[in-house]
Amino acid sequence: MYRSHNCGELRMEHVGQTVTLSGWVQVGRDFGGMTFVDLRDRYGITQLVFNMDDDADLCEKARKLGREFVIRIEGAVRERSNKNPNRATGDVEIVVGKMDILNACKVPPFTIENETDGGEDLRMKYRYLDLRRPQMQENIIFRSKVAIEVRKYLASQGFIEVETPNLIKSTPEGARDFVVPSRMNKGEFYALPQSPQTFKQILMVSGFDKYFQIVKCFRDEDLRADRQPEFTQIDCEMSYVTQEEVLNTFEGMVKHLFKEIKGIDLPDIPRMLYDEAMERYGSDKPDTRFGMEFKNLNDLAKGKGFSVFDNAEIIIGINAEGQAENYSNKDIKKLTEWMQRPQIGAKGLVYVKYGLDGSVKSSVGKFYGEDQLKEWLTAFDAKPGDMLLILSGETDKTRKQLNELRLEMGERMGLRDPNKFEFLWVLDFPLLEWDEDSNRFHAMHHPFTSPKQEDIPRMLNGDHETMKSLRADAYDLVMNGSEVAGGSIRIHDRELQSKNFKLLGFTPEEAEEQFGFLLGAFEYGAPPHGGLAFGLDRFVSEMCGSSVIRDFIAFPKNNQGRDMMIDAPSKVDKEQLDELGLALKEVE
């Protein structure tokens, strides 16, 4: 046999036993008469001892072992004289009597250790080596535990796991589809699903009142560190439910996961309306691990002769507590330049410093007297040593800019503790959002989201401001400033769904061509239904206090959407293109 025990299993109670282990050589240490080798598998590391006096040939063989050689050994477990308290097996070692080299290894391109010397591209190219690192294995095992507990919880609540197709109809609303040519139907294409949205609604029409699926989704989007072209959702739908019942069900699932996997009892998750979240934090996914909430200075700062404020729609700021003495004028200038980057686009930044000696200094001090500035400080509940940071301009843009500043200051001040977990339900999102590029409204969530019942009569009056004010029966779950789940109550009758398509600019013919199957299903007794989908990759990474989802995906893509290990996407030969009836267009 290859092993009687794994490399993380042996303890003092095994002393005197003869065991067989197999694994990878982590490192070897030669001390002349004795050679020590650390043997590793995914369970841990065990120290091996080779003694020149016992078996010179075997000891010489051990000296020639390279990193990541695969070996099998037999030997006796004994107590270590110099114990290692940082290792689970650190009280024992194995005196090796027999060793077989199962496979040699080339010199690895980077060290197979948590603190590796390999860059990300190199590690992604040799992903099979990167996945040997203990931290990476812990990440993937943690993800597996979450998926198993999700299934346990949802099964206990009566949910049924149903698989939906990966080859579906292209419905170009939202992100770009990945398209797949059909050989048997030349000139026609499947699309890979951006989500199983229409299929899970069809399952509700079919009478499966509690559905879930841990499912791959695909979106041909420009990528960032927290996005992948293929990602995994915990996709769920329920019939005959209100928003309250959906929230309670999945809040229960989150509490179950944290209790079972991390041993944490979460409190009830607070709730906040979208409008309130934007007003207090400038974000629909606020990080509530810290305060620094927005304060409005319109009443105190307008009409004093400072044109930047007088001409602004909104004047808002945050209180960076205890930072007045930490930011010199040079530091403020650098922070202002950070805010003026194209990614944020602020025109400037106003500060008010409240000195520990009670003095008040501000970049707008020539427009506002000390008494006026102290009124601002009072509005922010500021104490000596605090610093106000203030922006002004158009409401939506300024709120977004101040949100970026709030998060940056929270990071600099050490307030975004990855080991602290704060959740928030954000409710009642706008039904629509205006897109400047296409000069029309789009669904903020998706076209199947139900409007609030009281807003339905106002849906088609054509007034721009009324359209902006329409609310959706939609909700997101926010964790430490990241959206980890989102959902809504769905439209379940044809008339309202057709009205929503019209609102989004679909002609009746376009709606029928793209979604006729769903509209038709609604005419056959569709029940009221709603659901929610968790981003599994993001949720798992946040549970582990990480912002990099790639570290929790076994075989991810890089920021250009490439799989560095298998070198995909790649070209296909002309015969395959001919079979598909395709010809490639020359692109400069």
C-alpha cells in the first residue's frame, strides 16, 4: 500500500508503530550523519529521519531528493527530541527504514509554500503547482465545505436541486453573451447562460416550488480582480413567497454557514432602504464595519460667496476621526490628487482640521469664519483631532466619489478588519437605471423583476423623473462592503411582463422573439414567485477575509480572460470552421 496514515495524522499515541507514508518532499536538511526530510500532503507535514549509521545507502539516497519529489516511505514513529509546537505532527518523527521514489520532479518555477516567490501569471501558468500550496488547498477545501453545507441547509428546507441547460438562447439584455456555434444548425448559435433566470422561473410555473442549483454562469465582460468570465452562483427560487419570507430563508442559510463552518453566531441582519444607503454612504453596498457616514452641509455652506459650493447640487463630507494631526498640507495634496484620478473624477477636496488645541484650519478658511467652520464640526460631531473631508457637485456623482474616499480612509485608518463580519440587507432598489451611452433606461437588476405594487400604475407615463422614481421589489445582501447575493420578487403574469418590456424599449415583436417561451408560460397558471442568487466565489472569499476571488477558484482566468495553464482561448483549425459554416474576419 502507499500509505497507512496521512502526513498530518501521526501523534504521540503512534510512537513505536511502523507506518507507511506517501507524499511530496517539502524540503531536505543534511547534517552529515543524519538527513531530515519534511514530507507533505494536503493533510500536513511529517518529519522523516535518515541515519547514516543505520543505512548509509538509504541516507545517501535521501540526500539526493529534490523539492516536490514524490516518495513512499516505511519506518518507525518515535518521539522528537526537539519538538515543533507550530506543527500538528511536531511531537513525533519517523525513522525511515525503506524508501521508494515514485516520481522525480524538475526544479519548480516557484517555491511551493504559502509565502511563495512566484508572481501571479507564473502561478496561474503552473496552477497544478500553485494548488499544492497549503493556503491554496485550504481555500479550495473551505469552498467545498461551504457548498456541502449549502446543500445540507437547503435540503432541510425542502429545496430540490435541478440542473438547467448550459446551451441556451441568446438574449442580449445586460452583459454580453458568450456564443456557441451549432454544427447541426449552421448559421445559428447557442449562448452560455448569464444566469439560469428564465429556467428557474419556468420551474416555478412547473410546480417545483423550492429550487436551487450551484451553477456556472458566463458573462463576456471586461474583467477586474473580483470578476471572472465564468463564475458560480448558489441559485435559488421559491413560489408563493413574499420578500419577507425570501429574506428570512436565506438569512437563516448565512447564519447556518457561519455557525457550522466558522463557529460564529451571527446576529440578525439589519435592513436599509436603497435611498437611505445612498444618502448615508453613497453606495448600494456600504461597508458597515465602520461609521464615517455622510453629512449634508447644504444649509450651512451655501450662500456664503464660495461659488464652488453655491453652484453645487449637494455638499457632503465625512469625519476622519483622529486624523487632523496625521495629514500635513502635502498629504492633503496627495489625497486630493488621488481623488482627481479619472477613475474617481473629483474636481477638488475641501478639508477642515480640528486641532487638538481647539484651533480650526480649512482650505476654504477665507470664505468661512472660524465660527461658521465650528458649526460644520458640530454637525459632524467632531472632536479635537478630527478632520472633515468635503466634496460638492452633482448629487449622484458626488456621492459615488465620497464613497470612494470613505473606503480609502477606512482602509488607511485600519477600520476594514477582514476578521470582522458585518451584513446588511439593502431593499427597494430603483426598477430602472439611466444609461448615458444608449440614452435609455435599463433594468437595474433584470427585466423580470417586479415593480412595487403601488408603483405599477405609474410605469408607462413617460415622464423621466417618474421613471427614475419607480421602485423594484428587489433586495441585495451586502457583506463587508461587497454584494454577495441579490434577488427580487419576479413578475408572474404576461400583462405586467409585457408592460415592463415596453418600459425597457422592447417592441412586442422583440419581446416575443426573445422571451416568448416565458410569456407563454405565464398564461398557464404561473404562481407568484421570487428568489435570490449568491455569488459563491465572492461569498467564500469574503468569509475568509480575502478580496481576491481567484484564490478560491481552482482554475481561474486572468484579467484578460485567459487560462494561462491550458492557453485558452485558442485558435481552431479550418476544418472545424468549415464544419460550423464559419469564416473568420480579418481584424487589425
